[in-house]
Amino acid sequence: MALSEVYWDRHIPLPKLGPVQAKVTVAVLALLCFINSYDGEFVFDDSEAIVNNKDLKPATPLSNIWRNDFWGSNLSSNSSHKSYRPLTVLTFR
């Protein structure tokens, strides 16, 4: 047993949760933290990153997310920010 476990277990009595209970607890706490932003509108650069990004349109080939930056511009373009985040863009699609 690690020294930190012994120390904290004696001074901060926390309930022991099973794996499923721990996951549900974390999910509920996360939901409570962000529930009031669910109906919120886009702010700052969200409209450019999500609404106006051509890579997020169904008609655009999915392979474009590997060639374009976060904003939908070709990575080799001089106007590209070079912010390469294909997995993030994929979650918006």
C-alpha cells in the first residue's frame, strides 16, 4: 500500500464505489456541470469552425478531413492556420 493511500484514507472518509457506480457518478457530475450550456448558441469562432466549415457538410468527401485544417482550408494553402485536428473535425461531422 502506498503512503499516500494510507494518509488520505484516514483523513478523508470517502465512500467506496464499485466500478459501475463510479462511472455513473462521474457521468452525472459531468452532465450537471454542462447541462445549462446544452441550449446555448455558438460563440466566438464556432460559426467558422462548425457552421461554415465545408468539411462538415455531408456532400464533402470524408477523406478531406485528413487534408484540411480545423477550419476547412487546405493545409498547403498560405491562408491555412495549420491547425491540424482531424479527429476533432470528425466528431463535429
